[in-house]
Amino acid sequence: MSETPTPASASRGPWAWWGVVAATLLVGAFCGGVLGAGSQVGPGTTEQAQGADVGEAGPTYWVWAATQLEVIPTPVPGAVSAAVAAPTLLPTASTSYRIDAATAGNTSIRWEFTEQTTAPKSTELELRFTAGLSKTAAHITVYFETQPTAPAAALIFYAYWDAGAFAPASLSIETMQVDVLVCTAIGVCP
């Protein structure tokens, strides 16, 4: 014998189901909004983790160690070569470079890379930077060449990207990708 629902349970059934659906959609929207949100990088703090918005690819001897919101230093660092046939030769000491035109004091994104002692000799590296910001995006490719002798100790190299006159509080990194590709010969890159 089937049971006939009472008016109270009959009216609660459809509303309860719609309540579950609405709650599920609300939680899903909240989680999606949180997972898709950009990263805030503040002055002096370092982004070391890699979330959904940050990615890298590269050889084990050239490591993307950190990213910071900084200002372009004075004096302005030298530029990295954008010409595949004329890469910038890495020095035997840690140093800084800029990957675009820069003005001292402007807000910048600073990438920190560590060259390990296992770096091969006289090898060209192609670095592809993609930074999607809340107000603009940058796609920059530059070229480094490792020393003809392996480094005696790990070296740190900084790459500055001038973000212009953005106020640090208004700059959000929506996406960030760094690809480091090993070229087959000087001037022969992917």
C-alpha cells in the first residue's frame, strides 16, 4: 500500500530539492571564483608556490626560484638579448637584467632564476615570459647563453619586467607562465 504524502512533506519536498541545487551552485560558483582569482603580489613578498595561475617549464639546472613585485633599480639593469643569434652571455657572478624597456623607480615584476653548477657549457636558453595582469599582458622572449665553463657555485639572476606606472596596490597577476627552452645550438632555438 502506498503512502500518501501529507501536505507539509509534499510542500517541503520540491523546495528542499531546489534548496540543495541552489546551495550546490552557490558553493560551486564560490569555489570557481576563488580558484580562478588572480594572485596578489605585494612589495617585498615572494611568490614561491605555483597555483592554478602560475606555471613553468624548464631544465633542472635553470630554476625559476621566485617572483616579486619590485621597482626597477637605479641604475637600470642591462637588457637581455631578444635576438636568437646573439644571446646574452651569462657572467660568472650573479646579476640583474631587464627584459623590456625600463625606467628606474617604476613598478616591476622581478623573476629570480638560479643557475645550478650542472649547467651545460655554452648552451643557449630561450626564456618565454607571459604575464597576464589585471590591466595588461606581456609576452616577451629573451635569450641567454651559459658560460663556456660550468659555474663553481649556484648563481642567481634576476629578470625585471617594467610594469609601467601601475600602483603596486592595483596590480594583480592573473596568469604567469615562464618557459625555458634549451636550444640545440647558438641561434637554433625552438
